[in-house]
Amino acid sequence: MVRAIVLALALLTFGAAAQAKSLAITFDDLPATGPDIPGETRLDVATKIIAALKAARIPQVYGFVNGVSESADSTAVQVLPAWRAAGFPLGSHTWSHIDLNQSTEAAFEADVLHNEPLLAQRAAGVDWHWFRFPYLSLGKTPEAQSAARAFLHARSYRIAAVTMDFDDFAFDEPYARCLAKNDQAAIARLEQAYLDAASNAADYSRLLSLSATGREIPYVLLMHVGHIDARMLPRLLALYRAQGFTFVTLQAAEADAFYTADTDLGSPAATDNLATAMARKGLTVPPEKTDLGWLASLCL
């Protein structure tokens, strides 16, 4: 097991850089996530994110919607139309961000159904039948997971998997606190930590992919429509380009065989992420490098 991880690290450092690396960027919790920041509306956040994606020519970025959040502020109802006007598609994240691991299957299904009329209206003309599980909770038992898959399959959904994630949402609250205090040194520290976390997460996902599959899969990145994401996105996209990533659509990434169980919900449940893929091969999943615990006390 250790040998396999060491070999993957060697490939990552010396040989894998030559392999093609592709990344599909997706955003959760549209139209609003994280705390409010005075002077910047939810539409402002979305507009900045859209502008950064367009400037970097990122193709068809899916935004996963919690319909309940249209009441976040007076501009939140304008976010989904702005996303669509930019040419970006929408998918479902349930109505209220319900946690399948903490709810009944009936409540989960009702929450998914509640979100559909809004999506049918806001995403008219595009395929909005892509679904991301809130909290990435697939169900606590194999039976619950199978029931959720069967329900989503019957509604013609495919799953938007996550194979890269740097917990960008964890930076939202400390960013709001530091802005309120106008602590520029802390904000600069936060910005660098945000980029470091993204870089480390990219290396980590590549390590897991090489260990589990022996190759670079197309990665699917999870992000959120937070205030700090709006601020940092141009630098983040430049970072990924400097690391050698090209940007692809969610559909293109999940056309890879690694994601078959996510796109064909009529098939039995299988690997849902890279750590699970490693575990199923009997490989020890290495710890992640980034510790974000210190964010909780920043700018208190």
C-alpha cells in the first residue's frame, strides 16, 4: 500500500506533469451562500464570478441551485437569470439543501421535487437534470443510497460528482469578519491560504487519481458562490492554468469511465469519489495537507 502511494507521488512529481490534466468547474448553492457582507449583494457576487469565468473562457459552468435561497436578499432572485444570460447551465442541489444522511427518503424526495418547477422555469431550454447531493451525503445505508439513486434515475437525473474540493466555503465567514474589522493583513493571509488550499487540493486529487486508476482522470471541482470566491476567482483560475489544467464541461469530464455510476443511475452504486476508489483497491488514503482549523479564530 505504501509502495503504491510512493510510486504515485513519484509519478506526480516527475512524470505525470506531461499527462493531460482537465478540470470541470462547478458551483453549488446558487443563488446565495455564506454570510452577508455590507455593500455587496448576492447579484454582485454572481456578477463578479460570471465575469471572471467569461474572462478566462471557462466553458459551460454548472450552477447547482437551492431554490429557497432566492429570498437571501432583494437581488438574489436575479442571480439565476444572470447565470443563464451568461450561457451557463443550472442543475439541482435540492430546494433547501437537505441532508439525506439526516432525513427520511420521503423528505429528500419532496425537497428534490420542490426545486423542479423553479429549475424548469429558470433553466428553460437547457438540460437541468444534473444533481449534486447536499453535503455530498449519499445516504447512511446501502438501502438508502439505492433508494435515492432509483428515485433520481426515475426523474432522469445524473450525478455531478466531486473529485476536487478545497473547502472554499470555509473561508467565507473569516473573510466577512476580517472585512468588518478592515484587517488588511489578515485578509492578505486569508487570500494566500485560499490559493494554497486550492493548490494542495489539486495535488491531492491527482495523487489519489494516480494511485486509484494509474492515470489522470478529468476532475470535477466543487466551489460555492461566496463573497471570497468572487474576490479570488481570477487568481484561482490563473493558478489552475499555471498548473497545466485545461477547462472542460461537466458533461465532458463525466464522459470518462470513472464516472459511469454517476451518469448511469440505473447501474448499481459504485465508486463515488477518488478516496473510495482507493479504499476499494485496498490502498490507504493519505491525509490531506491543508489544515483549515485556524480559520475559526481569525479576526474574532
